[in-house]
Amino acid sequence: MPAEATEEEAGTREQDDRTATRRPQLLVFPRWSDNPYLSMLYLAAEADGWRIRGTTKLQGFEQWAADRLKPGDVAHVHWTNPVLAGCESEEEARVHLERFRTALRTLRERGAHLLWTVHNELAHDARFPDIERELAQALAEHASAIIQLHERTAEAVAGSYELPADKLVTVAHSSYSGIYPDPWSRERARQDLGVPQDAFTVGFIGRIRPYKGVDVLCAAVERAAERIPGITLLLAGYASPADQAAVEEVLPKSARVVKRLSFVPDEELGLWLRASDIMALPYQRILNSGSAMLACSFDTPVIIPGPSTLADVYAGEDWVRTYGATGDQAANLADALVAAHSGLDGAARSATRYARTHTPWTMSRDFLAVLERLGRRVPATTAAAAARTEELQ
């Protein structure tokens, strides 16, 4: 029979039990409450007992790093926009960068892991691109692991910063199958939007911003109208007053346009997608596309520029068509739309298959596996600090 435990041993064992049973925290930065991607990503982690926390501001991230994250917790950084938000000068932006670097070091020293998902090469419409690159390099340096949404990420961002190969792990972006309401048939959606049932309809759904190439799309539809009688353009998504004015100036004159330049509620996304024969994503520079995954969730093919990183990612997928991204892009896109007009047989079925093999639950399980691997590792900063302490004793 084992000897009775001493008071000191019993206290140590009690502490070990508390540590073993403590539900770990996962800090999400930034955690936008209305972002469906984040909700899908953390499904399995929440089910497994992780406590999902969040903040949307640099100050909040600093506070969590300083005194709220414990050993074994994870800080998961997504988009970096909040770090430099509100900065009016390069000097101010550099101060924010240094604050963020300090927070990254602090959380590692406290025994927490840093996890970074690379969504974009740089923040869209970045005012201080050089500082954005330094920010990304700091994340790459301090991260225990770096999530890429596809295997071409490191190559695509190499011109701005380096992603260590031994830290990279892939968690592919899922479809949105089952996430959004889908009560519309194609016929009902077109009826509700006033689109003729036999019109070839090109959709653009999502926030309307300059880098998304709406001007190229409008010019392409104008040219395609000469060869596709009745072609219709659907535009739906929030646009700032300035962007609304810019869009109004470039709308095609020879094609029917149905537009809603304001926020589209989640429950109405399916209306616009079901009414579209194809979704056009003429983005000028993009690393990943949730819009493509949203489209395939509603059985809708997409057309994207190529050669490009995204074109490589979806190579061989019949639901993804491309157009030439060099030269006269509007003419190239117009030609591609004309080809799609009579050549989309099977593309919708291909989109459906892709969506069903890239489910939100699968993505969340893949992400949970990343967390489980982190749980078996000690952050390098912490390990080095512990070794130095042992040497001094």
C-alpha cells in the first residue's frame, strides 16, 4: 500500500488537478461577432471545452496578453487591421507596431501560445504597407504555429515577408453549407428580384470596395451585352457614399442592372446567389476568397482572374472559371462571360460537390487538431526563460 501523501505533496497534486481540469482560453483577435467564418471555425473547439474570448482593439489585446492569458491558453490572431486602426502618421503607426510586438512577447513569456492565420498578404487598403510587413514578420517570428488556408500561401506572400515552413499548417476554408437560410429556388429568386427567367445573370455579392474591381466588371458586362442579349448584372453589398458614387458612374448602360448598395442581411444572401448564373470576383489582388466558398455553398459557379494564386488553388475545379488578368482585363472578362454563357453545363453540380466536401464541421475539426498539437508543446520563449532560470539556481 502506498504511503500517505504529505501535506505538501497533496497541495501539489491538487494544483496539478486544477491545472489539468481548467478549461483553456482561446483569445480571438479580432473577434467580430457577426463574422460567420469565425463562428464556423470554432465549432469543434467550443464543443471540446475551449472558452472562446475575444477583443477587437489593440488595447484589449494588450490587456489579455499582460494579465489574462494563462499557460496553455492560445491567442489566435486573424486580421491585423485593428493594430494600426486610427493611425494618422507613420510615426503613430510605428508606436502601435511596437505596442503589438511587446504584447506578443509578453503572452509568450506567460506561457501562452500565439497562433496566426494568414488571410491576406497585407491588410486591404493599407495606409502604411511597410509597417504592415513588419507587423506580419513579427507575427511569423512569435507564432507557435501559422495557419494557411491553402498550400500556396508562403509563395504568394514571399515578396512581403517570410513564413517559416516548420510553423505552417493548413486549415482549408470551408463552404458555408447549412450556415445561411436557403429558401429560394432559382425561379423564385429571379421573380423576387425582377430578373427574367431566361436572362444570363452575373452576380457580385459582398462589400463593394475599390480593390474588388467592380469597375472592371461593369465595363466587361457592357462589352458582353453586345453578344449576350438580356445580360443582367446583380450588385449587392455595402458601399460607402464615395464608393456608391463611383459605382454609379461606371454602371453598364447596355445591360439590365439590379443593385442594392447597402448591407445585405444574412437571411437574404441566398436570394442574390440563387438568382445568379455565375458570380464574378474580379479582385485585383487577393490571397483567399470567402466569397468563392459562399458561392459554391449555393451551387453557383464563379469567375476569377488568372493566372493568380486563387486560380492555382482551384485549378481543375469545373465551377471555377478564369479570365486573363493582364492586358485589357475588361475585354478578357467579357470574353470569359460570353464563353460561360453557353458553357456552364455541370458547373453548378461541381460547386455543390465541392461545398459538401469542405464542410464547416470538417474545418473546425482540423482547427481543433491544431490546438491539440499546441497543447503538447511549450512556447519557445517560455522554455528559454525557464532554462535561464534553472542555470541561475
